[in-house]
Amino acid sequence: MNLNACFADASLGLPEDVRHLKEAGYFDEAIRLLDRRMAAESSDRMRRNYLVQREILVRMPHEYPYTMEEGLARVREAIPDFTMAELRDYMDSGRITWHFVDGEKHLISSFFGTLEKTVPAFAARLPKKPEAAEPQSHELLDRTGRLNRSVTVMREKGSMSARIRMRAMLRVKDSAFVPGETYRVWLPIPAACIQQSGIELLGFSSPPTHIADEAAAQRTVFWEEKMTENHPFWVEYAYTHTAPYADPLALRADPVQPDFDTGEIAPHVVFTPYIRALCDELTRGVTDPVEKARRFYDYVTTKVTYSFVPDYFTMDSIAETCLRTRRGDCGVQALAFITLCRCAGIPAKWQSGLVADPESVGSHDWAMFYVAPHGWLFADPSFGGSAYRAGAPARHRHYFGNLDVYRCVTVNGYQQPYDPAMRFWRHDPYDNQVGEVEDSKRGYRRFEVEHDTEMLEFREL
């Protein structure tokens, strides 16, 4: 059985008593009651839902490790005069995500990083980091300068291209490694898409067992190996990335638009009553699909604040949660945009992989939407929101319709299986940015695995 296929039924929810225990953070008791319900359940779909819900209950305590006192101590390591009143205020204002654990408020593991990234007044109180050397060329610009330049180049030339070479690595931590186990390892690799061509796989740590087709929705290289000693798995690859430019607001849409990629994808792309109401409110009196999509983009980029979130595995109804709390990371914001578009009948889908610029590589998610007769366009609510908050209107407009050349696309579909599929729970059942590992008994959690992607060459074409 492919456990990860069960997520398609995970929006069926919990029995009321189990839900109350989950909300109060009594996870062990919730698991005990859910096991009783599962043993008596006759519906296959509900049993699959309960399997997912049970694993969520198992994982949630790890997402919220800090009591309020421990969170305060964590901040005071950097800001000695930080007070409990300030911590509570950040919680009350939604800047810090928290959950009950055994009836006591616990803070999300990433709360400090969220404050550092998104609250200038907090960041200003942190110890100063060494300043970088003065940049000499666009390859050495900070990311803001680099992105501003790409906006100009793409608009003037119609596109921007680069040849990129990277090496991705994944390794089970020594503390989790089991000698003699048979390990199955997946690493993401560049996938064929609108932006990418000339994909080459240049080297491997050892001959892979399988390489997924370039058109795979979540493309990976796969190894299966009985390991007596621990070692890393790696792949080196190169590809050409071309970022095309379009001005969506200059397009004249066909009177009849296609209906592919407009359905729900449970459990997170779901047209709940709230999402239907918000969709109707934002598009009232509008018939043009481009203008509808622009209104959704503007809403997400101006109303939603960037925030680190729990592992997607443990989250409920991601798109609705984002639009209700007005908080979320890049993938959460992308799902909110995609869900609003689909609810309005605009084809939209997920794309993700890496930010891959000359100085840094990191995981990232964004969206695509379709307007006939032009075809697929792009939207990056996270980058657009950053531009909006930075007072950069040209860059904010750019990320409605366009991306940039500093990307590696490994995923062209949301909630898609690997080739071959995993047998046990994935750490992230929806996306694939850094890879996954399982042995003969279980899938490995992210904290049990080391991963890294290194930029080897970035050459603008």
C-alpha cells in the first residue's frame, strides 16, 4: 500500500472527541481514541483518512517544542532585555504560531526565524552580522539587486537565460542510520518544463537504480541499496533555464477559457464556503480571467505576511488557513493563489524546486495559471509580497505573470507520487525539494536526514 495516496481522503476530518483532544494538544489520548474508531470503521475512505490523521497526531508535538518560558529564553540568548509581554504580543498579533501541547501553549520551532525575517523592529535588536564586501558586478549583487536587474533585462529582451550546474546531496544522519538496512533514496533533479532545456545528469555517488522520465511530475533519481556503512548519495546536473517575459495585463483573453486544472485537490486545494465567498467578493463585477487572477495575486501579496509554518504534513486545509490567518510561507501562499484561481474557473497549478542564484540555493514554491490564447503564465506570491513590502512596485508587478532565471524546477505537479513510489510516509507528501529516504520499515523524517545543494556554475547566456 502506498500510504501517501491516503492524503486524497485526508479532508474527511476527525471525530468530534478526537478533534477536541487534538486542539488541546492531548495527542497521546487522541491517538488512543482514534485507534478505537479505526478498528470499528467500515469505510475504506474513512480508514485512509484516519491513517493520515493518526500520523499527523504523532508528528505534531515535534513541530511545537518550546514552552513560552523556553521561547523567551531562546530570544534572550540574542536580546537579553526581551520581555514575556513582548512575546505574548507577537503571539496575539499572529507573528508567532503556537499550539497547545498537553494543554499548555507551545511555540513553533521556527518562531525565532520568522521574527528575524519578517519583523524589522525585532531584527534591528539582534547582534549585527558582519557586512558583506561591496559588490563589483551583478553576480555579486545581493538578491534584491539581482532580481531588480532581472526584471529590467526580461522586460527589455523578452527573456533571460542561464546555464546552471549544481550538485545535490542527501545523507541519513549517523544517529538514525541502521547498518544492514536496505535504504531507498530519492533526490530531486531538473524536470522538463517551459523554462528548462538541455538537462544533463553529469555524475552520481553510485549508479542509480532508476531515473524518472524528464516529464515526471516530481522528477527524481532513485537508489536502492543495502548499506553496511553510512555514506551520502549525490547527483550532479546541469540545465539551461530560460525565464520568458509576458505582460498579462496587455493580453486579450479568449471569450471561452479551458476548464483543465480547475478542480479541487483534497485535502488542501478545496473550495470551502469561505474560499468561495472570498473568491466571489474579490471578483465581483469582473469577467476577464486575467483581471481575476491579478486580484487574487494582489490580495495574497498585500494581505498575507510571510511566516515559517509547520511541516505541510501536519497542516489542515492549507489554502483556507493561509487566507484566514493571513500568514504563510512561499508554498502556502502559492496554494492560496492556486485555490482562488481554480475556484474562479481559471486553470492553475503548482511548480517548485529551488532558488538557484550565484550565491545561494534554497527551496522554493510558486504557481502557474493559464489564459487562452496565450497559455501558461507564472505567479510568485512570496517574491511579489516581499517586493510589495519593500516598496518595489515594478518588481511586485513583475511576479504576476513572470518569474526569474534563478530557479531550478524539479516539480510540475502538486501531491504527485515519485517514480518509483515510496512505500511509507513521505516527510512531505505534497512537494519534493530536497529528497526523501525510507528503509524496509519506515520513512525518515527531515530531522533524521542531512541535505545540501551546491551551486557549481552559474553562467548567464
